[in-house]
Amino acid sequence: MPVRAIPALPALKLSGTASAPRELVAAAAPELESQKKSLEDDGNIGKKPKSPYRAPIVPPTWLGHKQILFHATTGGLRSFLLAYGMRGGIAFLIKFIAILSGRATFRAALKSFFATTSLRFASTVGSFSFLWKLINNTLAHHSPRPSKWHGAIAGAVAGGVSILCEAKETRVAFAQQFAVRAMQAGYGALKQRGVVNFQHGDSALFMFSCSCIMYAYIISPHTIPREYYSWMVKIAGMPAAMLSMNRTNIRAFARGTTHPSPLDAIANLAKVHKHRSGFVPVEALTAPGGVLAEFAKSGKPLAMVPCEILHPGPCTQYNAHLALRVMKDIMPVYAALNFVPMLLLKTKSFVNNPATLTIRHSLATIRSTLFLMAFIIIFQGGICVQRNTAMSAAAPAFLRRDWKGVYYALGAICASSIFIEQKSRRSELAMYVLPKGLGSLWTVLEDRRLVKALPHFEVLMASGAMGMLMSLYQMEPQHMSSLLYKVMSKVIGRY
């Protein structure tokens, strides 16, 4: 009988989680993906480090096709159950934290565990595991020697079929994640062969991706996932009506036209002011001599929408309050994403070293929270500095308008906060935001008719990416990131 690999809990792809608070989950998702160092170290306290070498795996000699089918079926079912348990469990825990603060009910927490997205995610993982095991082992059974093409063919078929279990609107996100993971492993293979080697390449990718994402946040929100944009609006505390007015104003000023509906924009401002304090009253803004006087009268766009319209209160006070709110909202999520995998995957290590591991993961939670706080404050503060500079009498004429390119630059600058994070986590953060950044950039190019959309491209991308990734996973696993290899080997096994 063949020796089975011992499966364990799968990695969770949190982006798009339907259960609450999904926007916070989306932001904090890289934390689960980026626990490589801590998860490795937790199991090795007081031990000598293990060798990083990972040998290629050749499937065992099967007695027949029935045995292969049984192996694939049981492996796929186990992957399904583990994926469902992890996805639903994380969602339930985050909702449970909301219960403790009085923002949710236990019924809502249970509902989050049984969310449809958890079922779809588990079906994607389970079907991939089943198809890959079935095809890969069947090809090996009929081949005299191992081949990298076995894993590639099995991965391509399984990747293209399993992604169909996801909702149509989320397939692109999954395909993008598959693609960046394949590129990461491919880069590792090329780097070891001496073909490429970029210092701080992960940080550069993160900064590039964030420049595209933050541009989309201000100018083209339709190019990023709706839930992700909703979270960005919520965490920044800048009402969507303000962002919409600013976006429309920038376009109208650039085209030399009037605002299409100035009265509606002002009415939306009034609605926001009715429910939130700290803003300059609309009446004062639209009165003669006010910043919106000409705008309200003729729809003439402003060269730049000032801070007094975009956010409540003085800039310094607003940014200080924003920092505290970010910390309050995101720290519980990072705590859950740090401690839950540790408790589930490293239970024995935690029992043996509870104090050490508690301190280690607490510090990791604080560090990640500071990273996100710095990211948001640098961007928002940059917008305030831009406007305050433009409004000063000494500012040259070319700085007195709202250039779109400024938001690309601010996105890259605020992304430099990634250096607060541990080196071992930066690549995972880059892999998390890269699909969103590339997706946004591609859509912007589509809108400008510089590229054309391809039907069912996400299925083809998932198929090609998983074909490449599974070939490396089976024959050259040493090129994969430690965390990705560990998770894949435990959730779907080595053969």
C-alpha cells in the first residue's frame, strides 16, 4: 500500500469573504498568508533548524485505477472539509469578536460560518484536490518514469475546472492569485539558476501594486473589487459622496467642462453633514464668497476640492482620529489571523511554550497594525499636504490643480510602510495586492481602449498558472515559498 501524506488545514484566501466584517478581512488577508517565519519557528523552539531542501515527489506504484480513484476521492473530500472548516471558522471568529463589542449577534456569527462563499471556496479546493490527484496519479501509473508534465497537465485541468465552482464575479480574483503564486515560484526557479535577482523586489512589487490601487480608490473605483473599495472608504472615514464629487470634479476640470449635476452633488453633501459632525456647513460653502459658490451657481469645477469638503475637522485632528480608528478596527482582525492558525496548526508547540508564542504573536499583531496605520495615514496625510500646499499663495500655478498622477505617486509613497513589516512577510503582502493592482491597471487600459478583453480569460489564466505551479510543486518544490509549499502539501498532499 502507498504511504499517504499527512494532510492538515489549508490556507485561507480571505479576499471576498461574505461574512462580516468582509472589508476588514480583505485588508487583513495577507496576515494569514504571511506567517511563514512564525509558523516555522513555533515548531522548532529549542531545536536545530531543519534543512530547507525539499525532494521531488514521485507517486507510488498503484495496484490499479480503483485504488487511484479511492485515493483521489478521499483526498478531495478531506480537502473540502478542511477548507470549509478554516474559511467558516475564521469568519465565525471575526464575527464573534464583533459580538463581544456589541456590534453583532450570535445568530449572525453562525450565519457567517455557513455562508455560501465558504461552500464555494471549499468546493474549489476539494474539486482541485480530487482532479489533480486523479489525473496526476493516472499519468504516473502509465508512465515508466516521472515527468514534470504530469503535474503540469493535472494542474492545468484541475485549475481550469475547479475555478468554475466560484461565483463568476470572484473567479478573476482567484485566477489572479493562482497567477501570482505561479510567477513567484517561477521567479524562485529562475533566481536559483542565476537568471534574475532583484534586491527588495517584493517591496517594489508592493509599492507598484499599491500605486495602482490608490489611484483606483480616488479616480477609478470600478477597477477594484467593490468590497475592497467599500472597506477603503470605511477605514478612511471619507464619505463616498465626497469621493464621488472629487472624482467628477477632477474629470470635469481636466476636460474643461462643467459638473454634470452640481445641485445633486451639493444635496449629497448636505445628507452627509446631517448625519456626521465636524464638516463646514453647506450653507457656508455655497454662500457668496464660499468655495462652492460658483460651483453651485454654474457647475464650474474647482481646480482642486479642498480638505474642508473632503473630510470633517482640521487635517491634523482628522488624521489623528483616523489613526486611532484604524487601530481599533484592524487590530482584532490581525489578532485572529495571527492566533487562530497558530492554535490550529501548532497546538502542541503552544501547549509547550504558551508564554513565548503568545508574546511573539502579540508583537506580530502590533507590528502589522502599525504597518496598516502608517500606510493609511501617509496617504491621507499626503492628500492634505497636497491641498494645503496648493491653497497657499506661494504655490506655483501648475500645483494649483488636482493632477491624477499625484495619486499614483502617493500610493507608492504610502506603500513604503511595508518596511515596518518583517522581511519574511513582505513577499506575501506583495502577492496579496499584486492581483488587485494588475487587475485595476488592466481595466484602466481597457477603458482607454489600449487593450481588449478576452472572454473567459480568468479560466485560461487559472489553468495555465496552476499547470506551472503544480509542475514546480512536484518536481522542483524548493523554488516555492516555504509557507505556500507547507500549506499545499498539507491540504492536497504531495501526490
